[in-house]
Amino acid sequence: MIKKVLTIAGSDCSGGAGIQADIKTITVHKMYAMSVITALTAQNTTGVYGVMEATPEFVAQQIDCVFNDIRPDSVKIGMVSNKDIIKVIADKLREYKAENIVVDPVMISTSGSRLMSEDASQMLINELLPLGRVITPNLHEAQALCGFEIKSHEDIKNAAVKINEMTGANVLVKGGHLEDTADDLLYGDGKFYVFPGERIDNPNTHGTGCTLSSAIACNLAAGKSLEESVKCAKEYITGALKVNFDLGKGSGPLMHNYLL
């Protein structure tokens, strides 16, 4: 039986991030992709120009349709900017006892702009993050969650422990915004795992967070351990960056299908 992966996220009409990046990633991993769309966005490689959110009721209806017919082996959650949508997603995932949940807390943009209101952030922390088998904040998001500035590897460790204590979830802090390295740090069950990452000279990184979390969800669906899932996902995204794909006028997308 083919493995099934559900992505719950926003749409990116330019195809580089969000639902579109997730579906490409899942398909390349030879799995069956399903989607619950939380918002439509008008965006491209130069920025986000408009957002139209789905209603919480319609998000719930989409989740019902998926779980009542084709139960996913893993779930990836991306852009959820509205507290009511966050609550209904959490309620539905608990109702269906969803497994292998990967939460990419899309709270702060690559440039450092806040994408989520304070009440939505609190709902995310209280309701959704505790459901994650792993959550995957970047440095900006990890700072917002833990409440202190991250400047060093020791800070990353302390942040991961703090977020784990807050949510009970395993935490993968992505180190791509550090100046000297691109190492990622996974913390769970009282243990630290470091995933070395070479800094690749490629400005086209649109959708890397979406892609990494989807790849982790695919590997978990395949039955790999969390540590192995992160390792394989990081290898996949490193390969996609090394292609040096160049589309668009801004920070371009990855070549998701470079393995084909």
C-alpha cells in the first residue's frame, strides 16, 4: 500500500512554498499527497501581496473528508494564522487520533516579519504544538516561542529545551539563519541530535521550511525513526538547494523533483 501524507497549509500560487511545495515533496517521495487549504495567498518570489483565509468550518469540513475516506499516515501542518482555524485543526486531529504530526510553526517570515497575531500564537502553543511528534521552528520562530534571543549553539540548545518543556513535543530548531553554519538541532527524550549542514551559496530558498517539514512527514510515514526522518529530509533539501535552480525575480523556489 502506498503511504498517504496530508498537508494542512496555505496555498502559494507561484508554486514554491505552501501546499504546492508540500505536494511536490510528497510526490517525489513516492507517496500520495492530500491537502487541506487554510488560506489562499497571492504571492511570488518577491513577496506576499494578498491573503484570503478559509473559514474554520470549511477547514473542518476538508479534514473530515480526508480522514473519513483516505486516512493519512502522517500530517504536516504549515501556515495557520487564525486562532479559530488553529483550534478547529487541533480539535479534529485529536478527534481522529492523527499520527506522525509535523508542525512547522509559520509565525515569522524569513525577513523577520511577524505573520501571526499574539492570540493566534498562544492558541498555537496551547493547542496545536503539543500534538506534534516534532515541531520545526526556524531561529526567528524559536526565539518567539522561547522568549529569548538566540545567538549561539548553546542558545539553540536552551531554546529547544524550553520549547519542549512548553509543548511536550520533540523540537527541531533549524539553524539556517546562523552566520557561521547551517546545522540543525533536534531535542527529544532528553537527548540532543545535531545534523551538520553545509552553507550552500544559493539565494533561492523560497519554501525551504515547507519542504523540509513535508519531507520529515514523508519519512515518518515510511516508518523511519524521528532521527532518521530528519537526517533523510535534510539530505533531500540539501540536494534540492545544490541544483541552483533559478526562477523568478526574488528568492526563487527549489527544484523539488531533482531526484527524478
